[in-house]
Amino acid sequence: MLPTIIEYPFRISNSSGDFVAGDLRYAAGGRSGPVVVICHGFTAFKDWGPFPYFGKRFVEHGFVTVTFNFSHNGIGANLRKFTEFEKFSKNTIGKELEDLRAIVDALQSGVLGGGLVDPERIGVVGHSRGGAIALLGASEDPRIRAVAAWATVSTVHRYTEHQKQIWEHQGYLPVSVRPSKTRLRFGLDVLRDLESNRERYDLEQAMRRLHTPVLLVHGKADVSVRPEEPVKLYAASDKSKTELVLMDHVGHTFGAKHPFKGHHAVVDYVVDMTAQWFTLHM
């Protein structure tokens, strides 16, 4: 019998005073247990496509879950539409790492999920760029006990020299979303953050630093992030603690779309496999 799932919207502040909004989900009547923090990818958000479903399905496997919006991801009061263009223009990798740390701080202190979460069993899963944030965050924060990266990038330095020249000249870089033109743009803060943190944001180095279990899941038919990318990360990892799963005929979002209509065989398989892996390693 599936549990009754309680959804608790929350808003906390990161160390810079930026608001991080999210949803805590847990089984009614459940005891304190492990928590999975779910990081969305680039130009996604906590209510995009299957992310609420991810949160619910992990609860069915016995976890408390946290889905959240990065503070500068462009989503404000309207939870399903980009309206915070100025914030998005300053959405650096460093800012997203700060947001993830704020979530972990809140879970550890009991500010978030007090009485529901075992603060010694915190896992993080991220999709696409969110996978990079999960891996980098775990490499810097030993409180994260296990990390799963779905369709993750192997580098956050994804811009050509020509793009960077335009970026410098205009003072911004336009951003498209799947693949439509938008009002979203990256300001120079984003470029400066990437350039000044090359060593810190080096994902292959992060894999070498990681001493926590890592699960990499990727579709072989992913054209947004080629499957060669997680292979690179796996090559740099501690093989005794890292597992790489490459899936035939599977794309970047595992077949999910926005809006998400419910159960999907591949989505269910990926979540269930990841939940079993977290259970083993937390």
C-alpha cells in the first residue's frame, strides 16, 4: 500500500540572504529517515516536468525528499514561468553551490525536516547541470553521504571563445530554452565566476576528491549531453565507490516532458534504481 504523502512548501535563506524556495515531502506517520535532495538542471525548476514526481516516488521508497528552486534560476512568485530575469543574469555556479549548502545546513540543523530527517543520512541527486552541482557540492561537503548524477555534464565550461568574445563585448550572453529564444541572459558575473573558479569547478578533479559513493546514470541517445561526458567522470573516479549506468535508446530527460503526465517506464526505472542505490549506500 502506497503511503499518504505530505507536501510542505518552505522558504529558507542562503548565506547571502537570498531566498531558496522548495517543497519537503514525506510519508504521513513516518519515522525519521534518510533524505534525498533533488537538484534541477539548467533552465528547469522544481515544478518542471517530472521533478514533483521524482520527489513523490522517492518518498514511496522510504525517503524524505527536498525539491527546490535555485535562488537565481529565474523563477519567482509565479512557480511555472521565468520572471526574475535580473536574478537569472547573475546565476553563477557558485550561487547554486551556496544554495545547495543552505539546504544541507537547514536539514542538519533541523530547521528543515526537523524530526523527520536523519541528518546523518543526506543524499543528493541532480539532473544535467544539477548533476554537476550535486557532484561539486558533495566533493566540498562531507555531510552529503551519497550522490547520484543523472544525465550530468562533465564540465561547466561549455562556451566557445567566440561566444565569450560576444559576451564580453555585449556585457551579456542570450540564453535559449529548448530551443526557443527568451528574455533570459547571462551577465558578466557568470563569466567572471567561471573564469575565476576553474580549479574549484573542475568536475574531473571533483571526482578524484570524492570519497562518497557516486552513481552516474546516462542515456546513450542523449544529444544534449553526450554519453562520453559521464564516461570521463567515471574514468577519474574511485571505481570502488562509483557506478556508471549507460542506458540504450534513452535521451536527456529519460523520456519525460513538461508537463509530465505521470508514470513513465524509463523515469520509474531510473528513480527506482537510484532509490535502491541510495538505500544501499545510506
